[in-house]
Amino acid sequence: MTMPNMGAPTPGMRVLCRDAEWLVTRVDPSDHNHQNYAVHCVGADDLVRGHEAIFLTQLDTIEPVDPRNTQLVQDQSSGYRMAKLFLEAQLRQMPATGVEPDLEGMGVFKPMKFQIQTVEWALRQLRPRLLLADAVGLGKTIQVGMVLSELMRRGRANRVLVLAKKSMLTQFQSELWNRFGFPLVRLDSAGIAKLRLRIPANKNPFEVYQRVIISIDTLKNVGSYRHFLENTRWDCVVIDEAHNVAGASVPERHLAYRLARLLSRRTDSILLTTATPHNGKRETFGRLISLLDPSAIPDPDFRYRQR
């Protein structure tokens, strides 16, 4: 074993491996003699935060992070400014609890009553899955930003994917940033291709950035990105103008619906926004509802089921 001065690692232990800090989540013996182990870890520092990995003790050098070796450094800044900034940063990382939204820190606007009710309804759910079907101009994007802000305060919106029409990407991205300070990295097919050239071949390009906004047209060809999407989990997926992914009369929309079905199964929360949720066809509305809860309404058209 190449684990100096320590026995078998235990879940909850912090270790150093491959110049990064990890949190041990699970340990399995890798031989019959229980002398070597497969150590399951999740990234703990800025370089690998949130990434999962498995290290074999017979191949990797795993060192424990001993808090007793921490060196205290005196804060010599004016008014202990650096210490206060550090404490503030640590407090901000602590998730909030409860179902009451933070109206004062909601954004640079005064929320309306029905918008607050949307947030409260989302916070009461263990896995918020909502269809926001307000008319045009009633601020569906603002409601999305309010829900995302509250989920982020509770540590439930670290990984967010937003799908929108190409013409709406800039407006949606700008709205969330200017009103809520919620950053989104914009990607397209060319950007994904360039990203894949810069990262290792076995690296998932959708795990490089935590919060992404992409055009529906870019991802709807599920075959090109299916392998990556099936191995990526999101905290929340937002689909703007969701009626575009539930249509059945236009062949191009079949691909969009398959994409939405795939993503709905790979996320904890999902928010659908549309001003026209019902076009008079029961099967179209049923598809929207099935994205929120597959068990509520079976897919009315078996030809477009996700296999």
C-alpha cells in the first residue's frame, strides 16, 4: 500500500491524491487479503470540486489531511479585513433552510405576490418540478431567477442547465445575471467542440462548467451528445418556451422532446416555462406533464418514448 502512516481510509476522511483534495465517500477492498482498497471520493477543492473518482491504493499515493497540522497565520490587515472576508465566505457556503424566501436578497426589483407564491410552492417540494404557464409579459424569467436564487441559497442549484431558443439566449442570460447575479456560461456546438479539444478525451464537456445555457437546437440531436448527457446529472434544468419540445406535428420537434425526456430523468428539479401550454391536443399537454412526473400521465404517443 502507498498510504503512509495510515490504515484503511474511512468515509468522511479528507485525503490528498494527484495534487488535489478529496472527500472519501466509500471504501471497498480490492483484494481478498483486505490490504488494498478502492477509495471512492468526491472532489473537495476548487480544481476538482464535485467530481467523483475512484483511486486504488496499490496504484495511487493517498495521504490523509490531518487538521492538527493546520498552521495558523496572524491577520495583519486593517480592521481584520481578511479574516472577516474569510468568515463571510464560509457563512455563504452554508445552505439555508426553511421554506420562507429571502425577499430582501431576491434581486434588484420588488417581487409581486404571485411570483412569491411560485417560489414558496417550489420550496415546499422535495424536488421542485414546475410548469410556469403565465401569459406573455408576466415575468416567467423572473420567476425562474427567483426559484434558482432560493435553490442556490439552499445548496440545491450548483449545477444548472438552461435550454432556450437561440434568439432568446442573450436575453435569458442577461436577465438572470443583471437581476439576480446568477451566472450562466453560454455554449454552442462550436464552443463544445473547442472545449473537447482542451480537455482529456475521457472528460465530459458538460461537467467543466457548473451553470450553462445552451440552445435547444444545439442539443436536440441527442445522438451527438447522448453519451455525455446520460452520464451527467444536474441539480436543475430549465426549459424556456417548453411547448417547443412537446409538439408532435413538426418532425424536428421529436428530437427536442427526446432531449427533454432524457434531461428530465437526469435532474432533481426541472422548470418549464411557456405562454401556450395547451394547443388543444391532449397528447401535447400530456407530454409536458410527463416531463414533470412520468408517472402522472403515460406518454400518449409511444413512438416518441425515450428508450
